[in-house]
Amino acid sequence: MKILFISSHHGTGASETLWIEAAVKLAAAGHQVSAAVNWRKSSPERLSPLSQAGIQVRHLNLAAKAGRLMKLLRRFLPHERWELAAARQAIKASAPDTIVFSEGNDISALSFMELAMVLGIPSQIVTHGVNPAVWPSDDIADRLRPAFTSAARTYWVAARNIEEFEHHIGSRLGNAEVVRNPVKVDRDIPFTWPAGDETWRMACVARLQTRAKGHDLLLQAFAAPQWRDRPLHLTFFGDGENRRGLEKLARLLGLGSQVSFGGHVSAVQNIWNDHHLIAQPSRNEGMPLSLVEALMCGRPALVTDVAGHAELITDGENGFVAEAASVLHIGRALERAWSERGRWQAMGRSAHERIRLDIPSDPAADFAGRILAAAST
């Protein structure tokens, strides 16, 4: 079978791993696999598994192309028109039986999907997040509806994302399935717990982008007077566009001694060697890999009730669920968590056991199998 993967993501983050690993597995099984990426920067390291598998990758985004001529073209050519033309060339060259689109949100691959519809090529779509508060315009919704309902299959990383998208387009999807992303933590690691001392440590592991991840909400909740004398320390791991702003907010709120910024950590397992609880105060989500990885390491979670969080966390069993992404509700969840800190280790053990039932042993192989099944029907 000839399969073309098209990624509309501009970045090379963790959500790219699912389709990349699935593509490699499909190529190893003898299928003709090719790919096209819309990354703004070329990443030889990210492309390495594909090139080693003999998968040709085309760049759709002018920003990823080097050279003086390309720099000039980027200044004067409309990017969307160029990207669409490049996608058409990729489709023509590969002549696929099916196209698998990978997108970060529910709109970013729309023009590429419409091109596949015009060319009469069956498509499959994996969407890694939906923001329920950001509705598409009526015109965009009218374009999204046929693109998604006519797809052979649509995949979502959280069941709630399906419902949120259906609300946006005013139509039910009869082709929707939930898939899981690969994680960087060994499933076979035994349950362990940080060595005891007088300080409890909470970590928030996410790109530092407040509009989605809600770090500012957590800081404001943590700034309540009762936390000043409690031995709880918060560390933000990750980098992003709001790091300096969050550092300034922490100082403004008088949290300088209780909050740290740890930057990006490649070996996430190392974070959980000395942290007891993960906090995910997101305003909107798909299914954050950092949450899954923390649960794999046996850590309870404090999460907002958005997207896939509550699909993995049961309040009082393996974590704490804030009813909404607000300072008030996150503050209440923090209070509940603190009052039950003596149970965190037992809750971490529960998290360690349960997540291995919720996540398939090989998510990429599972996804590859679904792609073949959908393309064969």
C-alpha cells in the first residue's frame, strides 16, 4: 500500500512522534511510505528515523528551505499558496492510496485536506488538540465539516476532543477513534518514591505557553497566604514564549523562594526521581505526554478538568481534578491535595498501575494497524 503522511505542524514537538514512528513501522512492513512536513525549521535529528527507513520527506514550508533565493521568496510569496503547491507536488509524486494528516489543532491541515478531497484521495486525520473556547467562523466550520466527515477515519488523543469538535461543526463524527501517543518512559520501570525529607515537591512539565498550559493560574493559586509557610516547592520544567513573563509573575507574587524554573529536561524520568506530584493547570489540551509520563513513573497528578485529563485521573484515586481552569478551582484542588499528602505515595502506586492499562504497549504500532484497517475498508 502507498501511504503519504502530511504533517501541518510548524514545530517538531512530541506530537510528531506518533506519525513518525507509525511511518517507520509501515515502511518496515513493506509498504511504500513517503512524508511531507510543514515544519518552519528542518530538523535532521527528527528526520533521522524516516531517512534510515528509506522514507522520502519533502518540506512544504519555505521557512525550512535554505539559501538566499528562498529567503527572498519568503518575503514576497504568500506562504499558504506555496505550501499548497508543494503539497500537490508531494501527492502527485507519491500517488498514495491514502493520506494521513497529522495536525496540532483542528484547523491547521484544512487546506491540505481539501486538496485531497479535490484529488479524490481517501484521507485519515489525527488531531492532537482542540480548544473548546475558540470556535471556527461559520465559513471555516462549513469547510471543516465535509473534510472530517468524509475522511476514512479521524483520530483524536482525547475522547472529549471529539465531542468539542462535534460541537464546533454542529455534526456528529461516525469515523472518530481515540489513539494514544508514544512516551519516552520505559513501561517496565518499577514503582519508586522520592527519598523522604521535609519538603514536598510539585512539578509542572509543559512548554511555557500560558494561553494553553495555564501556568499563570497555578502561580496565582499558589500565591494564596496559606502556602507561605507550607513546605511545598513548585518547579516549572520546559521552555517557551512566556518564560520571562512567568519568572516576573512569580517575583511579583512574592514566590521567589518557592518556585523554580528548571528549563527543558530530555530525560523526563529524572524529574520524577525527586518530585512527588505533577501539576497540569491547562486551559485547553489534547492528552499531554508529560502527564502520561509522570503517571508511568508513579506520580499522582493535579489537573484541570479539560480534554483528556479526567480520562486518566480519578479524583482522590490517582490524583486531584480541579473542576475548571481557574485560580479558584485550582486553589481548591491544591488544598485537597495538601490535606491528603500522606496518601500521595499510595496514589502514585495506583497511577503507576492504572496508566499501563490505559495506554497500549506500543501506541505507534497500534496507530499503524488502524491506518491499514481504515485504508482497506
